[in-house]
Amino acid sequence: MSRIGKNPVGIPEGVTVEVKDNVITVKGKLGELTQTFDTVNVKVEEGNVLVERSAETKEHRAKHGLYRALVNNMIEGVSKGFTKELELVGVGYRASNQGQKLDLALGFSHNIVMDIAPEVKIETVSEKGKNPIVKLTSHDKQLVGQVAAKIRGFRKPEPYKGKGIKFVGEELRRKAGKSA
């Protein structure tokens, strides 16, 4: 039995949830999200969303907790939102943004200019003596994670000096250098 799937998802104030033809729609103050589902039954009862299995096969059991977690992330996203922060560690690494364009100087011959999806709000913080920070905020958890992973992929942190783009609070496994 899925322990996560059994838990009901509470609907906070200002959030509406509609289930129609295997599509769940969640609307809130930060936006609107939709998700298709299959192999489970989704009901809205007394301010809670319940996800139930229609059968006991392996596929149904696997997707039970998945769809409950997706619905929970949708409700949390349209009510509170999600934020990811990336830190640029390295001499001369800089980040700036003009609207939805992110400009990264990561030690390559040219700057990397990336267009960010309109659903994601971007903010860059550069203080003297500290590493630049890129803040990504959106109501869609999957989109924020995807954009953050794409930015991190331009220059992953290396294990010797720790230079690169890392998530704020991420623990890096460090290696010892050459021993002469």
C-alpha cells in the first residue's frame, strides 16, 4: 500500500481544484496548472483531494503515490510557489539578466545568453566579495527544476576547487589534489 498515496492533499484558501475527463486543473493566486492522469481515480471531497487506485496491479501501485505527489506539488505551487537558487563559484564568473534573458560569464571565450521561459521569474544578485546568485521562481516545480538543471549544466562544479555553478546549500564531494 502506498503510504504517500493514501494521504489526502489539503486545499488551502484561494485554490480551486477541478477534475474532468482524466485532467486535473488547479487554479490559485500564482497561476494555473493542469495534469492528465490515468490508472487512478481522483476525487475532491470536503477541502481535500483524494487519489485512489482502480486496481492492484504493479503499474497502478506505482502511479498511486506519483499522482498524489504531482497534485500536492501543483497545489503548493499555485499557492506558495517554488524557488531555486544557483551560486556561481569561480574567479570572474558573473551573472546578469535583462528581462527574461540570462547572461552568464563562466570563463568561456563568449558569454552564454539564455532565454528563460516566461513562467519563470529570474533575479540575479551580485554583491562585492560574494559569489553571484541566480534566483529562479515559478509556480511550476518541474519547470523551475528543469531550468535550474540546464543552467547548472553549463559549468558543473568540479571536485578539486569547487568551481562551477552549484545549488545554494549543495554539499560537494571534494577530492585531494596531487600529492608530490
